[in-house]
Amino acid sequence: MPKIEVRSAITDDVSFLMALDHSFHTDHVWQMDLALEERYASITFQESKLPRSVRVEYPRKLQRLADINNPYVSTLVACLDYKPVAYIRTSFFEFTTAAWITDLAVHPEHRRKGIGTSLIRAMEQWCFQRKLRRVTLDMQSKNVPAIHCVKKLGYTYCGYNDHYYENQDIALFFTHHLA
């Protein structure tokens, strides 16, 4: 496989970012079970196999990707042979030590080749250089491939929000402390 080049996004990349197929197929989901009792609540997630593979659409509006000049947002692009094939987008606040990965997408033809992992590691390095010490990300409970990926990279589950996205999907939150 050719070497992956990771660089900061430029204005010319915006059309690629917005045109990229952000959907994915899955045959598993993290199914939520909520038990509410008078004195406690119990929430568990269990990976469950679906009866058939389903296509899952991206839960965010892609038009917001056009704002790559926001000083509190960083967008990195992964290129193969000088062509963009993936990107990661992170936001942060001026007086905190935390960053939030808001978007990560890899062209379907290049998935499961380590490009997403390379982008996450590059963004962690970018954050560390700016004295950001914690990275959090969210994903749909249907995005089992991404869940497996971030767990493998040392991210730990830290919460959920039911009906988080505009399409009412459940968001799972994972965090990682940078050394």
C-alpha cells in the first residue's frame, strides 16, 4: 500500500470532504438496555448481530465542513498519491485541555486499511503539541467498526446520549487521555 500523507485541510479540500460517502454498512449494533427502578437506573450496551446488513447514513449535516478556517477547529486530510481519501475533524475550546473529534470519514474503497487509525493518531499528536490532554469522540451505536477501532486504540467508553443526533440515533462517547 502506498504511504499515507496526513496534512492540514485546505480550502480546495472542502468539495472532497462534502462529497465523500460518509455512510457505512454494518451487521452489528450496540443495543441499549435501560432498566429504571425507583432507586436506581441501569444502562447496558451489548453488541448484537442484526438479521441482515444495513446501510447507516451519516448523522450530521455535511455543509458545516465548509468552515475549515474556524480557529477552534482542526481538519486533517489523509492522502494517497497526493489525492485525499479521508479526513478527521476536531474542535476544542481556548481555555480547556480537551478536544472533541467530531468527524472521521474514509473513502469506502480505502476502509479497513489503517487510514482511520493513522488519522486518529495524527490528530492526537496535533492535540498533544497544543497541550490538549484529553480527546473525546462520539459515534452512533450502530457504528460497530468504529467502536472496535477506538477501543483498540485505548479509548474507553464514558457515556451515551439517547436521541443525540438530528436523526434521533444514540450517541456513544469514548475518551482517551494523552500522555
